[in-house]
Amino acid sequence: MKRKMTLKNIARELGVSISTVSKALKNSNEIGAETIERVQAFAKLYNYRPNNLAISLKNKRTNNIGVIIPDIVHYFFTTVFRGIEQYSKKHGYNVIACVTDESLEREVVNMEMLANGSVDGFIMALSAETQKKNHFDHLKRINELEIPLVLFDRVTDEIECDKVLINDREAAYNAVMKFIENGRRKIALITTEDYFSVSQGREAGYRQALESFGLPVDEALILKLPFMDLDEILINTFFDSQDIDAVLCVNEIFAIHSMNLVQKKGVNVPEEMEFIGFTDGILSKYAKPGLTSMAQHGFQMGEIAAKMLIDRIQSGLSEKEEPCRTEIIESTLIERESTINAIPVL
Amino acid sequence: MKRKMTLKNIARELGVSISTVSKALKNSNEIGAETIERVQAFAKLYNYRPNNLAISLKNKRTNNIGVIIPDIVHYFFTTVFRGIEQYSKKHGYNVIACVTDESLEREVVNMEMLANGSVDGFIMALSAETQKKNHFDHLKRINELEIPLVLFDRVTDEIECDKVLINDREAAYNAVMKFIENGRRKIALITTEDYFSVSQGREAGYRQALESFGLPVDEALILKLPFMDLDEILINTFFDSQDIDAVLCVNEIFAIHSMNLVQKKGVNVPEEMEFIGFTDGILSKYAKPGLTSMAQHGFQMGEIAAKMLIDRIQSGLSEKEEPCRTEIIESTLIERESTINAIPVL
DNA sequence: TTGTAAGCGTTATCAG
DNA sequence: CTGATAACGCTTACAA
């Protein structure tokens, strides 16, 4: 085992005290020029690097941030993660990544693990189970410990903290309006079960758009799929039993999958039926036809979440002292060939 | 700022010594049953949690592992990451994730940052630039510090360490054989520039298969695209100027993109031209037609890489004491509609 | 200009 | 059974 260079070692070798070495390495003006030189030369020669742990313990700050996400094999979260990581790195923070796999328990365990000195703050999107069970004790504990927390995308009103969201309601509203402008009237919604904050918002926007245009909301045109379960029979039955000319889906997979299924039945997209999805991911771009999609700008969300967190960490002000903010990211409709009148975008 | 519970605090409140508290919390049999109970009750009441940093400093182990990858918005790396994270978590390790964006400098900076006490070991795939420039001083330094390192997928022979790979050569060989069995003879290869270890292996397998079947290798049928650059003109020209009936692509994007382009020209896939890609990602599954693909089993690679690393960390044996191993993950051909005779798989 | 000493929160050794 | 004490590697008053 190679002996690691430490201040103590350098001090011993050079016959000076530890604090002299420490100061010399920092170019402190308390130390003589000659000593500084000697110390720095020696340190460089032996490749001295200060031990992060010791510094963290001393300063009570780790320069790590914990990112807790439900899923990493998923375009949107991946993109947000990228934004967080990039911003954080640029500001001297490392990212500890935890994946909860949509499980409340994993969320709790991961946070507990990191909350005891491993990170200076958290950025997270709630797991499906957490949203379903409405169980937030672990987040309350983080709050009590006054560890800064930023929630993004999947959030809850139960916890007072900084948040970054997209304008789900408005985005869905705009998507439906796009259909209406295109002359569609039998507009379906394919969404998840109710407990997701984002799905709630998107459904609200869907209803609002129809109502504001004087169209009745036909509950039979709303299909609620069990989370991430692509039950083909359910989807096929839905399309067989309803008269539909446009479909808004709350995520990309639902959109691509149902679009493929109706095409297999011989339905022409977009002529007979238009599709709009959420999350402008890689699938939307390469689908046939290209899927018109509400882009969520995940990278930007990540950057903003990281900025909010790091600002709060560095200000040292708790949620009580400095009021919490909620940033809304405007989503953008990327038009492709699954809607008409579209200028194709690659 | 909430005062954090520490051993010292507990000791003061309870009028005992710090070491008594420490031992009591560990149910040490040096301590009286009654004291143990008192201490534990108090600790629980005030939600005492030991400080990870202090423990790490003391033990000289962090229970963190550093994962350095070129890109996270990318199915294969994401999947590997997932495997690493899951295995690590199960074995008590957290994952610090760094994305290099294919840059050597970012790779160097990230490793330097983590090498000074933040992690017990590294798992990484080399960045494009690192492979291109063949610059490995940063890895040699890690070796000198005797910090365990596992390379996966994008590796180099210059560094002696544990490695996890797929059988690139054999996989490409098998893919080409599949084409040959299907009666194809004008088999093209679309690959990256030469410096990637994986592309080299795949190209070798491609050549080997043709040769072993007595087919000449026509260099004009090998298209080398600049890394991740989807230059449509280049691809179109390639297909226009060559007579091709099957295409092997070293990654999923190249495959999907060129398949889309030839289809746009009116080429029938798979009747007139077959396609096989690498990385069985989400695009392959949802493409039209579904893309036959060599699955790289990223999750398993991640698990194995994590296991190799953690085993080495826990054994405490350096690369010199315990010889390095290279694990090969067999890739599997997932047949879809872009090749003939395929039993479609969803 | 340099050194001493206390402290960050633990653990471990050794006396009492 | 309990408690000093030193140590992990570093920072920072404060003394010299």
C-alpha cells in the first residue's frame, strides 16, 4: 500500500510544523517566501493532494449533492441529470446519484444514507410509490435537519421547498388547442393513474382546453393506464370502442406505442388520427411518423434545479429564512409528422 | 441552524464519556446493560445518526465508488450505470457519477477530484478523446495510488486493471454470418473512426466473417462516420454509390438513421436490404421495422463491473497482488423485422 | 515568521 | 464496566 502524502508527512520531512505547511500551500502571507517555495516544491514533487474527507469534516460541507431519481434508463430523467451534473461540476460540486426504481422504501433508504454528512443538499423527483402513498416523513426529516432540498417534475405540496416544474396544465392545454385548430373534435387522452402530480396537471389542461372551446369532456375518451404498463389489449380495446381523431399522451412511450398500434390497424397518422406526446425524447424524433411532442427541456430543468440548490447551500439560509421559490419551465411544442400542417423538424 | 446530535452531545447530556456512548450504541459487551439501554433510548429519541465523514476519515474508506462515463443520455451507458448503481447500493456503496462528455480534460479533472479520498475505486468507460489521443497518465496515477479501477466497454491495453467487455469481434462475426445465411453477399459496415476499441473489434469481426466465408472485403463497403456525426449527405452518397444488400452498424443510432434514409429512397427493408445494429436499445425496439440488434447486456456489465470493483476494494489487494481479470459478456442477437426469417420479438 | 493546540465526529487502545 | 487518550488529515486562532 502506497503511503499517501499528508501535511504531517511533508512537515516531518521538511522539519517544519504542520500548520506551516498548511499555510505555505495556501500562499499565506504569514509564511516566509523561502519556506513557501520549499514546501510547495516538495508538495509538487510528491504529488500532494489534500484529503477531501478531512476538509469536509472540518468545514462541515462536502461539495457533494445527492440526486434521487426514480429511473435513469429514461430520456427525461437522464436529461435532467445531465443538466444537474454539468452545472454542479462547473460550480465545484460532485453528484451522488441514487435511483429509487419508483420505490418509496429505496427513496427513504437512499436519503437516510446520504443525509448524514455525505451531501450538502438534495435534488429529487418523487417515486411513483411515494406519490401514490403520499408518504413524506423522510422529506420532513430532511427539512428538520435543514438540509436544502429541490424537488423537480414530480413534486408535492406537502413539502415546503424549492421546486422546478414544467407548466403541465398549460402545455396540455396548448396541445389540445393545436388539435382543435387542426379541426379535431374527438380528442382522447392517454394518461397514467391519478396519483402523479404531472398527470394531474396535464389532465386538467386537457379538460380546460375542451371546456374553453365548448366541447364536452367525454370520460370514455380518457384512458388511464396502470403506470408504465403497456397493456396492448387495453389500448386496442380503447381504440376499437371509441371514435377518436386525435390523441394526447402524457408521455412518449404511451404515444409511440399507441401510435404504432393504431397504425397496425390501418389507421393513417396523421390524416385520420393525430398524436401528440410529452417528453421530446429520442423516440419521438426517430418514430415513423415523427411524433409531435411537448419538449420538457430537461437539461434546463436540471441546471436550474442545481442552481437553486447551490445558491441555497451557499447562502446558508434555511427554507424559513429565505422563502422557497417555484420555477416554471415553459415547455415547447415540437411539431413533426404526427400532426398535420407541421413543418417537419428533425 | 439545527444542532446535530453527536456522540459528544449525547455524552454530555447523559453525563457519560464519549467512548462509552460509542460502545453502547454498538452493543459492546464492555458496557453495562443499563447504560446501553439509556444511551440507545436517548439516541433514538434525538434521532442520532453517525456522521459518515468522520467514519470515513477514520476508516480510510468512503463506501463511495466513482463512475466516469462519456455520456449519460445514451441507452447503453445508462443501462450499465443502472447495473452498477443497483449492485453497489445492495452492497452498501454509493455511486458518484461523473460525465465526461467525451472529453479527456473532463475525465482527468473528474478523476483528480474524486481520487483524493472521495471514493474507494473507479468504474469507467474511456472518453472518445482519451481513446483518440491515447493519453492515460491520469489512469496511471490512479494505478500508482493503488486505487482500484475497472474499465468497461471502452478500454485500453495500456492500463493494467480489471475489465469488462463484450465479445465485439465475435458479435460482429455472428451478425455478418446471419446476413450470409440469409443469402446476402454485398454486406456493408457503418462504423466510427478507428480509435474506438469497440469499433476496432467489430470491424475485425466483420472482416473475419467475410474472409472465412471466402468473400472479398470491399473497402468501399466500409463507411467510417466521424464520431456521432449523422451526416446525411455522407450516408446518402454511400448508399447511392454502392451496391449493398445488408448493413451492419456499430451502434443503434447509425443503424436507425441509415435505415430511415434508405427507406426514404424507397428501399424495402428487409427484402432488399437487411440491417443489424449494436446496442439493443429502446430505438431498436420501436423502430419501423424493428431493428435486429446485438444486445450488449449493459445491466449485467454494470453489475459485474461493480462486483469486480467491490471485491477488489474489500480484498484490499492491489493489481500487483491479485492479478487482473477481464470478463467477457456474450452479446445476443435480438431478431426483429429488419432481417428476414426473423421471429419478431417485442 | 513559525509553531502550538484545539477542534471537526468517530473509533480503538489501554488504564482505571 | 467506564473513561482518557490518541488518531484519522486538515484548518485556524492564538502564542511564541
